[in-house]
Amino acid sequence: MFATPVVAQAQRQAASKTSPLVLDVERRVPAVMPKVVSWRRDLHEHPELSGSEVRTAKLVADHLRALGIEVQTGVGGHGVVGLLKGGKPGPVVALRADMDALPVAEQVDLPFKSKVTADYRGQTVGVMHACGHDTHVAMLMGAAEILAGMKAQLPGTVKFIFQPAEEGLGNGRTGSKLMIADGVLESPKVDAIFGLHVGNAPVGQISYRPGPMMAASNNVTIVVSGKQAHGAMPWAGTDPIVIGSQIVGALQTIVSRQTDISTVPAIITIGAFQGGVRSNIIPDSVVMLGTIRTFDMGIRKEIFARVARTAEQIASASGATARVVIDSGNIVTRNDSTLTLRMIPTLQRAATEAGAFPAPLWTASEDFSWYQERVPGFFFNLGVTPKGTDWRTAPANHSPLFFADEAALPTGVRALASLAVDYLMNPVRP
Ligand SMILES: [Zn+2]
Ligand SMILES: [Zn+2]
């Protein structure tokens, strides 16, 4: 997956044609870094759950206004949009950062560790930037400061999208969709969009992938209804626990026996199985919750049909019924191939010694996919695993032990600002 330093050097040498604007970006990075680090620590200590990003949005909006950037707030919930009109005519490029945190109680021992709690679905939970969105916001604030300082030379417009609720609000509602519905890709119309995600990889290393990159993700709910009976007289009822167990087993054969996974993988996981209250009562029904991950819309459609058929017909074979509901979820995060290939040298340069390499498929999902459905987009990964820690075994995103090394932040700032200026200088026309 990750190439050697020798290859990295060759790649950097290949990325030789560097525009004066990118050199200007690079010159400006060191000056903003102390601020980026302090924003990141402040955000990390004050995380807000999806849909509650009030403080975060204010921090962002105040900063953008102070830079003289035109600001719109309350877009798709607590979303903030900044519009930086360059001194010269040109296209519109968007840079996106997501702002929300997760219902996870932080276990990393940091001076700026989160002690925040919040109400989540009727429970008091710890709140933590366990997906690293604090770093995304801080890096994009830094890139905004750099680009605002270069306003007069910019040949086009940069739209900064600070998005709420990437982790979702339930029922298929997610921040990118809400911002799109509020017109974030219009007036002015966005020509291309870039975004990044931090994760486990050597610190500062960038990875990218043309075409499908992250999975489509869909939640499935299966309710098996049988007939309640005494546990000692099962013949008097219809046992939804036994039938539900058969369904869980059979669902595993959809990917392993019925799907062509020779080009892209697929995953079906049942993560919750709820039913019954006591040892000697067969319950009336069980509820199963699962997730389906796919990288191809045709395979996705086929798997949806097979999941429904498998559950319904196994239930019916035993005299029960199964109701299957699959939500609209996230579609595949699919990088525009032309845009990606055009921008690889920019990322190779931004990554310096750590390098930029092709990435494997990532079975997590991203609501960045909804922007890419409408405009050419490119999403890439930035490694944040500290030196001396094995990134393969380090606690990953969403873990209470997830830790993002700040040493990666200059690379992210440089990458975002460089992508914007390189695109404006030489836009990719469809
Ligand atoms: Zn996440
Ligand atoms: Zn995330």
C-alpha cells in the first residue's frame, strides 16, 4: 500500500513544475501553524455532536470574517460558508472540512483532553473528536488565512465549506446533503471540490485513489415477527430468535457465495440483535440492525434485493414474517479520475518526505460523496499516526484512544491551499 522513500523521492522529482502561487502558499504555511495548532486544541477540548456545532461554527465564522472573507452561516444547520473572491477572474473551487464530534468518551491523556458530555438519544455520553474532524476544521481555517493573504493574485474564487453533521443525524440525514439542499454548490456554482480525512498512516503521509475510494454505507433494519410462547412448549409458538439466527447466518452467504467480489469487496454486518426478556419465554419478535458496505452501485442494488429476499423467505419458511428496511445511507465516495490524476503532483509536493501514494479501498464511508455526485471532487487521506507507533495497530478513527499527531497539520494546510491555487491556475474542464 505505501511505497518506499526511494519511490517517494522519484515522485517528488516528477512533480517539478511548481507555480509561483504554490511557492507563495508554502512560504506562508509556517506563520499560520501556531494558530492552527491552538485552534485544533481548542476544538478538541470543546467537541460538539452532529447537529450541535454552535461553538465550532462561531469560531470558524469569526475567523473568516476577520480575514475579510464573505461569510454565510446557518447553511444546512450549523454550516458555515466562506467566499473568497480572487483579484482575477477564474473558476470556483471549494474546500470542505467537517466539524462534528462523536458520542465517545475520550481516553487519550492530553492536556486538551475532552471532558465534555452531552445528551445523546436519552443517554448522557462523553463527546470526543474521535474522527479527527477537529484537525480538519483547524487545517482549513489555516488554509483560509493563507489564501486570504493571496487574494489579489488568485485567478478565481475559493469557497470554504465548513460542514456540520458528517457522522449523520439518522434517517439518512447528513450534513453534506443538508448544505447541498441549502445551495452550497450554487451561486457561485462550484467547479470542483476537495476534502481530506485524517487516519492511521505514517504522520504526514498522503494517500489517494482515483475512482471508488470509500464505501457506500446503508443501514438495514430487520424485524422478525413470530408468535410468543412458553419456552418449554415451543411448538405452541413461532420462535423469532431461532429464525433470526438462521437469517444472520444466511446473510453472510450473500457476499461469500452470491456476489462477484473479484473487482471490489462488499460487507454485510449485523451489529445488533435484540429480542426477549427472560430464559423461558419465546418472544414475539426480534429486531436486527446491520450495515451494508459496497463500492459499486450495481452490486449495492443486487445485495439490497438479496438481503430482503433472504430474510423474508427464511422467515416465511418457518411461518414467521420479516420486515426489511434499508436506509438511503451514503453513496460511494468516488474521486473524479481526471481531477485526481491532475492533482497527484500537487499532493506529492505538499507531502514532502512523507510522500503521497495510491491508497487501498477504505470500507468506511463519507458524506463527501454527495458533493461528488454533483461536481467533480477529490477526497484524500492524511496520515496522523505518530512516529514510533505502528499505524497498522494504532487505535483507529472512532476509538476512544484515537490520537492525531499535530506534526501532520502543516501537510494538510499546505495540501488544501496548494490544491486550491493549482486548480484555479489550471482548471480541469470536463
Ligand atoms: Zn467518522
Ligand atoms: Zn470522519
